[in-house]
Amino acid sequence: MNIMNLDNQEVYKNFKDGGVLQTIGLLAEQIEQAWEEVKEIKIPEKFKSVTNIVICGMGGSALGGRIVDSLFEQKIKVPVEVVTQYYAPSYVDEKSLVIISSYSGNTEETISAAKMALEKGAQVFPIATGGEIAQFAAENNLTGYIFEPKYNPAKQPRLALGYSVGSILALFSSCDFISLSDLELREALKTLKGFVANFGKDKNESVNEAKLMAKKLKGKVISLVASEHLLGAVHAFKNQINESAKNMSIIFEIPELNHHLMEGLSHPFFIKGNFVFLLFESNLYYKRVSLRYEVTKDVIAKNHFGFEVYTLTSKSKIEQVFEVLAFGSFVQFYLALLNGSDPVSIPWVDYFKEQLAKA
């Protein structure tokens, strides 16, 4: 079977990607814009004394919260929970900071959670491009980040990761929940731009890991495996594979995977040739976790499943998270190209919303 030559620049000219390739090349610019603009916002003093943080969002709008939560899970000064429901948790009160993340500003579940959080007396910080959330913020005199997504020509929330990541990082930094300086962020963005160049369409397959990985994943159900600081970024990768490449993808976490999934590898036998694991390995994982990756690969192989490995090369945790975001963004684009899938349209999500509206 002949597989498309991803080094042939003509294939990109003939592929109507709706601005996706341009957008994923602007990930660093998205983060930088959001960081700088949120840093200019005068944050209420009450935000700095909260005892818990809840990030409410759905789909692509929740990804930034997941990414930052995983990245700083071991260092953030207050507990964080990402909620993808119609409601705010029962413990939310005036000592809670509730971040309302909706790219469009019209996500019905998030709007419902926002109203509930405000009723509970929580400190509410909206993040949106406009819509009902922006109106809600104005009506209730809320401090928030209503932004112009000038670096997202594709106009898709899952491709606007930089805005949600950058804004939440800046908010957490301004409230002293995390320690992240302008210099540290600039260095991480420099690293990110390097990976964007390395994974881009002009880099040949022989040295382009994103192109090579997309070809290895084509035609497979993809199970992503990650740990610790990389979980949120890999979750975002899963989301993009599903929506952009129109390719089934799931995620598992080590060490949790080792306590149940391995016994499920026996049956059904017929899926083994159509299923692949992609493991993300990092030298910054807890040492016992890294050991588990080696044994896990052995178990996967003995159960006749295929697997691939992506080994992180960046030095710091934030740089590794940005590395995964760049790698994942390009892999999902190349996979969409190989699948002949429209990376912008989401027909089944749109169909579902239409049917839900009728009810």
C-alpha cells in the first residue's frame, strides 16, 4: 500500500485545511499574547486568598486547565479541579476561585456552571472571546479575560490551546499560586518555537518525528500513555486526534494503567493488529514511574500489541509540556492529511448539538 509522501509540498497546496497548519505554527504567539494581556489585568486581592480553584470548561476549552493542572500539580499552592459538567462542585464558596473557560463564550454547560458559582459567592474569572460569557461578565462586573484570538485563523477551540494555557499560567502567577517568571516563560517559548520548526511541513520525514509518527499511527486505534506533568498535554493531543484527524484515540495513565488495563489485553484477539500504544517517556518522571514504562512495554509486546515511543528531549517540565503540544498538534494534522479528513469541521458534534437543541 502506497502511503502519501508528506515531503511533497504539493499535497499541502491541494489540502483545504481551513487554516489549521498556520494556527498550529502560532502556538507560541498565542501563549505569549495571553500571558502579556492577563499580566496587565488588575487582579482582585480576594483571588489571592482563595483555598481552592475550579476550572469549568468543555472539550477544547477545558484543555488549558488540564495542561496547567498537570504541569504544576506537585507545586501549586492550592488544590485545583477541572470540571466538565453543568454544575460547580458542592464545596465551591466565597473562598473558591472559579475559572470559566469557553472559547466561544456560548458553551451551555459552562454557562450553567458559571451562574451556579456566582450564586455560591465564588470569585469568578471568565475566559472567552465573547458570547454569553462576555455578557455575563459585564453584567456582573467580573474581572476576566475577554480576548481577540488573532493567532487562531482556524477558529477552533482545540487549536487555541495557547490562549487558555497562557491566560491560566498568567493568572496563577499573578496570584502567586505558582512560581513562573517572564524569563522562564520566554525560554520555554523559545524551545517551543524550535519544535514547531522541527515538526513543520518543510522538514523532511527522515528528520521529522511528527511526520514519521503520523504514518505509524495511520489506520490504528491509538492509545496514548503518559504520566505526571505530561498528562494534560497528552489529553489535549487525544482531543485533537479525535476531532481533527477523525481517528479514534484514548488515553491511559501510568501507574494507574498497571493496576487494571494489562489484564484486559487478552481479549478480543482480533483488535490487536488494529491497535497501537504511543507511550510518552520523560527523564523527569518519578524514577519508579520510569521503571514502570519498561515493564509495561514488555507486557504490551507479550500480548501481541504494537507500540511506539516518543521520548521527551526538553530539559524542564514546562518545556516538555510545550514539546508535547507542538508534537501532538503536528501529528494530528499529518494524520488528518493521511486520512483525508477535514481537520476543521466537526459534523458529528454539530449533529449532536442540533439534536439536543430540538429536545
